[in-house]
Amino acid sequence: MKIYKARDYDHVSQIAANILAAQIILKPDSVLGLATGGTPVGTYKQLIEKYKNGDICFSQVTAINLDEYCGLDSDNDQSYAYFMRDNLFNYININFYYVNIPNGMAKDAKAECERYNEVIAKNPIDIQLLGIGPNGHIGFNEPASELSATSHHVELAPATIEANKRFFENEEQVPRTAYTMGMGQIMHAQKILLVASGAGKADILCQALKGPITTRVPASFLQMHGDVVVVADEAALRKVL
Ligand code: GLP
């Protein structure tokens, strides 16, 4: 595992965007596993700048997002589909045919998970961008006694609802369930890029990177992946380095 200590959030974003840009330059038809949440927003801004400067081209890139809330359609501004358009896709030349996000409005959860499993099986992920939830979740793989390898329908943990309510008008509006890529699918990505920023992530980042590998901290499984790059600022790495 490589750990890059960045000065601050902007520096995290700069390094993470450089890594993703290098991936796209070296392999223009890369499959990018993408994440939502507050942390990757700066990374996406930097990628947009690199695209505008002509440094990178997304025309052959495939995007596979980690997760989506259930019950929100893609035009709902709280959906992850909307988030991705608003923070990245609308500003780059990605082909929307190559954009994949679970359908939060799917009526048949099993069929939707099977569909997403097929998407991932057909498009092996070259690099998976990850944030980390306050309880150690990655995607929406929540702490539990068992984790799922493949895409599944998940009940969100109280800590996740609490953390994500800042994006909604109030806590009641936070969806209670979601679709997420499974742990096995994340672990199969060729390379993993984990971004974290701020003192609020210091404890969980330390548990994930240095603590025991446990289903109670899903991100701790990353210790078993052969090619993980962690880009985090000093505040988030305070207890790790
Ligand atoms: C959400 C997403 C996760 C993300 C997490 C952390 O729950 N499903 O993929 O890692 O938020 O978000 P933030 O970066 O805002 O702390």
C-alpha cells in the first residue's frame, strides 16, 4: 500500500486527479470506478480542468459508479446519477453510453443487482476511486457480520444516514436503502485510489489501514489488495503516519 501525505484537501484533489489522468493517458479506454460523497468533488474539478486544457480525453473511457440511493430517480438532485453529471460528466467528453450507475428506481432489486454484476463483469475496473464513510464503509458496503461480494441492495447504517444528511434538507429525506457494488467487485479492481481529508476521518482511516481486517470496518479489507494508493491530508493521516 502506498500512502501519499498531502498538505490539505486541494492537494489531495490535485494528487488524486494526477493519478487518474495518468491512468487515462496510459490507457485511453480505461474503465474508471467512480465514487460520490464530498471528498472526490475536488478531484473531479481538477479532472475537468485537465480536460479543458486538452491534457486528457474521456471519449473512450467507461465509468462505473459504486452506488446509488434507492427511490431517487436520476433527475433528483440528491441522486448519485445527478451528482456525477453535475460534478463531472456534464463538463467532459465522456460518452454517456459508457456511463454506468445503479438505477435507484429499479422495481426488481434482484434483477437490478444482476444487471450491474454483468456490467462490472464485462468491464473490468482499471482503477477504483474510493472515499471512506465515517464507519469505514466503502461504496455503501456497511459494517456487518458478513459482507457481500457482488452488487446488492443494502440498508444504510444509522452513522451513514447521519453523515449524509448534510446533503439533504433534513434527516427524514435521506433514503434508507441503496444499491452498491460489492466488496469482491471493489477488490477485483486492478488499482484502488482511496481519498480522505480532514480530522474527522483520522480515527476511521487508522482503523482501516492499520487495524484488524474485519467486516466491521469494510475498508480494512483494502489491506489485502495488492495495489492500493491512499491519498490523504495530514489531518486525516494524523493517526496513521
Ligand atoms: C457516501 C458514499 C461513499 C463515500 C462516503 C464518504 O456514503 N456512498 O462512497 O465514500 O459517502 O463521503 P465523504 O467523502 O463526503 O466523507
